[in-house]
Amino acid sequence: MPAKRPPVPLSRERIIEAALHIADSQGLRRLTMRRLGDALEVEAMAIYHHLPRGKEALMDALAEHVTSVHVEQAATWQETARAWCRAGRELLREHPGVLALALTKPPKGATAVAISEQTEQLADGGLRDAPEAVRALRAFVFGSVAVEVQQSGWADPEVDEWVRRDERADVDFERGLDALLKGLQT
């Protein structure tokens, strides 16, 4: 009989990845501490060692995971903003199950740091009123992803296969981003 492999140690990162998998494949409503513990092959109470506030801490961590985007400063503020918007969109699209959290949880932790960094990058790039620009860019990214997920069929129980990639959505996103960046220049 082969030796049994030792269990993979529980970590905050493992918990978040397992929770993302459940939320993306089954929906946020199906994400319970018990179901998460089963997926991790641990008692649900073991999760509280890494997330002492329990499910509320888990929800905060998931929102933070999909909204704390970092990009390198580019040659212009427009290029930096474009890179940030594209990276933010991709991260949110990878995890449609937690989009509702991203839309409703106030920015804190790593997300607040990322927003501050984005504001500083745009200001350093010469954009006046960078805080307002970051709010507008975030609203655009979140809104465009929400429309994409809605139109993809992801949340529709009648849809067998949801569309992760839609070329029309890519074109619409880029067109909207171009328009928003032009508007921010004035």
C-alpha cells in the first residue's frame, strides 16, 4: 500500500483560491464555510485560524483579490490608465463569481493601496485631478465587466456554457476606454 501524502498546509492563499473556485463555478450564494472546508479537506473551523472574522473576512479578501491591481508607470498617464483598466478588467473577468463583492465592498487593504498608487501614477504622469479620474476609470471598468458578465450567460442556470470571451465586448471596452481617456484630457 503506497504511503499517504501529507496534507497541503492550509494558508490564506489556498483558502482564497478555493473560495474563488466555488464562487466562480457555483455562485457566491453557494460559498459557505462548510463547503469551503470540504473543498480544502479541513474542518470549517480551521479556516477561522487564517480568517478570524470568518465569512466577513473571507468576503473582504475575495473583493480585495479581484480589485487590487498594480501596473508599472508608463510613459504617459494615458498609457498607465489604459494598462490599469485592461488589467483590472481581466482580473474581474477571471472571477465573475465575486463581481458582486467587487462592486459593493468598500476599498480597503490592498485595494486602497492600489487606488492610491494609481492616483499617484496618473498625477505623476501629468493628469490634473487624478483622484476623480481614478474613480471614473474604476466605474467604467466595473460597469463594463458587469455588462459583459450579464450578457455572457454566466449567472443563467439555463445556460450550459457561458462565453468568457466576446470580441464585441473587447471592441466596446476599447472604444469606451478611448472616449473616457479623451474626456479626462480636457
